[in-house]
Amino acid sequence: MRRLMEVIASDRVDLKPLVTHRFKLDQIEAAYELFANQRDGVLKVAITP
């Protein structure tokens, strides 16, 4: 785990592709519903203000 965290901290791996869907805070119900049902190729949902 320590090695993995070092690789991530040094920007040697780009984790941005793991966020497959972005939602505004007022759309949080839709985000949870999408993730709970694993539709549309969702891997990770990001909620923004």
C-alpha cells in the first residue's frame, strides 16, 4: 500500500479516467441511483458543488 501511495503521489499514474461520471450536488440522487445500479459503464462518480 505504501508503494502504491508513493506512485499516486508522484503523479506517475493518472487516476482521472476512473471518474466516469460527474454530477452537481443537486443531482446527487441520480448519481447514487446510477452507481447503485452500475449502469452506463460507471466506475466512479464525482460530485461537485
